[in-house]
Amino acid sequence: MKLKMLVILLLILSLVACSSKSNTIEEAMIKANMEYSKINYIKELPIDKRALVFYENKELIGVGLLKKVNKGWEWVIGSSTSDDSKAEIQWAYSYVDESFPLVYGYIRNDEISKITLEFRVKKYDTNLIKVDNKTLFYALLDEPQNPPITIRGYNNKEEEVYNSDN
């Protein structure tokens, strides 16, 4: 009798534990009360089984950090900023975690095919991903950076066509 009760208790505990996990990134965002209208890109990171999710919500653009737990995902932290749909380049610096400072944003100029980020002593290339009528760009920084930042956009001929300092 005690063995049956123990088995039943273990089954109930395992069901409760499994039901509290989010199997997908979308489920993890909902569970964390992160409202979004669209997920634009998910970048799984090789470090510590984490992922970055770039999303939109009404007039916001955002990025979130999630970690892989057992067979699902858990929301860690995120940040968002207003989306200026008239801006040629909309960007934000996000310090979502000590290990993941990053710059991300959207390009709304089809002429731009490359973005670089220049800080006082460091320069970073960015990753570009086409999303609908704009292009997502992001760069994971190897360490936190201080202003100023200059964002430069280049066309296919490597000519500078955008400079945030101008």
C-alpha cells in the first residue's frame, strides 16, 4: 500500500513539474507575461544553452534572453525600446545579461547591406537578417562598451551611405 501511494505521489509531482515548464520560446514568453505581436528572429547561443529572441510588440522592438531548462525554455530577462518606423536605422544598446551586452535594431533603407558599430576603441561588424520590409541587425559585444557609438551603413560597393554622427 505504501509503495502504491509513493508511486502515485511521484507521478503527480512529475506531472506538476512537467506542466510548469515551457516547451517553446513562445510559451516561455507568454508565461513570463512578455507581450509580443511577432517574433522576428531567434538566435540560439552556444554558451550555457541560451537563446536571444528579437520581437515586436505594438510600437516596440525588443530582445529577450532565455535559457534552456530540461526540455523547455525559461525567460531570463529582456528589454525593449520604441520603434521609430520613420528612422532609417532604429537601434538600441541592451545589457540583457552580464555575459551578453549587445546592440540591435532595424534597417529601413534597402541600400544598406552592411552595418558597423564603432565605440571609442572597438569596432564590431553586425549580423543582418531580412525580416519583412526591414532588416534586423545585431552584434554581441565581447564586453560592455561606453558611449559614444557611431553606426555606419554601407552599400554593396562598400561606400558609406549612413553615419549616425551626421
